[in-house]
Amino acid sequence: MTNTLAEVTAVRGWFVYIIRTRHQHLYTGVTTDVARRFKEHQDGGLKGAKALRGKGPLVLEFQQALASKRQAMQLEYAIKQLPKNKKERLLQGHFDWRSLL
């Protein structure tokens, strides 16, 4: 799922998101506001992740709402443990994120 900032919905709750850099690296994070967090990463300021600074353009590839912060953090950790080929399968919809919880 590729989203621009304008396409990101403002739904309340906890989210796991994945951002792709121009070098095809994948960054996974957790937030309560995907649009705000994505903009912070894009702007490259102090609130954005160091790992993403200077790596733009960035593309929001994935976002998933979860029931709690705990679930979001568990999913984030599980995704970070996956090899890149499985992350790519997740992004293409060929791997169910629910199996990671």
C-alpha cells in the first residue's frame, strides 16, 4: 500500500508503519498519528528518525491500526526481525501481519 501524505487517514489509535527510502531501505515505526510522524520524517528535523535523514524521497508503504500500544510495539518488533524478502511480501500483501502477533 503506497500512500502520499494527503492519502494518510487521521484515525485515532496506535499504528505500525513502514517507510521506504530512495535506496529501497525499509524503516518500521509506531505512532498514534501516521500523517504527523511521516511529515516529521520527511522534514528531516530533530523529531524525524536519524536513520531517515537525507534518505528521501520517502514513501509510506504500509500502515496498520492496532488495538493497543502493546500490540503495535509487538508487531513493530516482529516486523523488524523479518528478513527483507518477507517484509517485501508483507508490503505486497502476500504475507499476513496477523501471523506475527
